[in-house]
Amino acid sequence: MNYTYKTQGVCSSKIDFDIEDGIIKNVSFTGGCNGNLKAISKLVEGKDAKEISRLLKGNTCGFRRTSCADQFSLAIEKALGE
């Protein structure tokens, strides 16, 4: 199923992704640090959604209390209904 998550407090404005049978696919960030977010997208492709959420949760960016990775973990949690 396809999900779109509007981020808060980070440079990227939204995250689009699929979860199929608990597996992350087709991750795309809009805005943000292009190279880093492309790398995150590649690294999480084909991985277990719950595990990725657990790994990324709580990541910060500079002075912010969140990051694009942390926002992605929140998006996954919401998509999984946690």
C-alpha cells in the first residue's frame, strides 16, 4: 500500500513510500538533503518496516529534536497503525 507523510520540523516536506507484506519499498523524500535522503531510501529498500522504524526513531538533525530519518520512523509507525 502507498503512503504519503507530511513531515514536521525538517527540511523535507513529505515522504512517499510503500509497505508490502511488512517490507519497505519505493521511498521518496521531497526536499531536504538530496544525497543523504537518496542514501536512506536505498538503504531501507526491501527491509522490514518495523525494524527500520526502530533503527531510525529518535535521530536528530543539528539543533532540531527530529530529523528526516526520525520523521520517516513516525511515518512508518502511522502506516502500520502503531
